[in-house]
Amino acid sequence: MPWPEPVTLTGTHVILAPLSQAHAADLAEASADGNLHTLWYTSIPAPEGVPAEINRRLALQDAGSMLAFAVIAPDTGKAVGMTTYMNIDADHKRVEIGSTWYRKAVQRTPLNTEAKRLLLGHAFEALGCIAVEFRTHFLNRQSRQAIERLGAKLDGILRSHQVMPNGTLRDTAVYSIIACEWPAVKAGLEFKLARP
């Protein structure tokens, strides 16, 4: 039996549903919102590349190294982004929350905060994870600030860690939240979600 198994996580501001090709048209529209695929420090698919990206994520899921979600806006029922548990380590009960992106129209809204609350809660409370990681390009300040606002701590920088599609080398900032930190992180996220 795979660990973790596909699941739907439902909140007030977001629904995280198992990713499928049924989400492709919505996600192509989402990728076009703000031309997200043109950001050089991220790996967001161009609208026409969304079906292939869904297939890539589902192949990794079949191999046991990823669990892929479509990020759904409850008010419209449309997919507005993707997120995953990735680099899954079932033996050591560790996952990374990553390969996350949202259409521009929903960025900096409660949707992301609640998505992270749902993913972290499931990881620590249902899956018994000992740690959850986050990784991002060292130069992606928006992503790093969002990860730090969650309460994750910087573990370090993996220098010249990856070759980006444009040929540049990515320094990767690695963050984590460990199980004993989850109650305080959870309280912080719930406080943020309760604010008007």
C-alpha cells in the first residue's frame, strides 16, 4: 500500500484534491494568469505544457516519490494551482511540500495559508511525519518569505544544487518544520486564518 495514499483535504478557503487530467483546462488558464511560466526562478508549466506536467507528477506518484494535488478554489470549483508531497521517505516518515504554484489572482490570499495548514496537519497528525521540508530557489524571495511566515526554519543552502531550464544554477534554500514544532506552527496558522 502506498504511503501516503491519495486523499482529499477540505478547508474553508481551499480544497486539495487528487490531481488528474480533469484539472488540465483550469490549470492551463491558471498558468496563463500573470504568465507565471515566464518567471525564470520557478518551474511552472506554460499553459500548453500543463497536461505533460500532470502526467509527470502522476508518474512520480505511481513510483511512490510524490503525492500530487490540484488546488481548488471552493467558490468556483476550479483548479487554481498544484501542490505535492514530494521526496517522500516512508521509512523515515518525511515528506517535502513542494512543486507548489497558484494563479496570480489567488496569491497572497488565505488560500495558501490554509493549503499549508491542511498539508502540514495531514503530514503530522494523520501520517505521523517526524519532519516536513520546503525547498525553493535561494533568489525566490516571495517563496522564502512565505515559507518563513509558516514558521519553518532554514536548515541550509544547497549551493549549485540544480540546473534550471535556462541553464543557470539554482542554489536551493532548504527549510523544515519538525514534529515537536507543529503545535506552535499550527497555532500560528490558525491565528492567521482567523483574522478578517
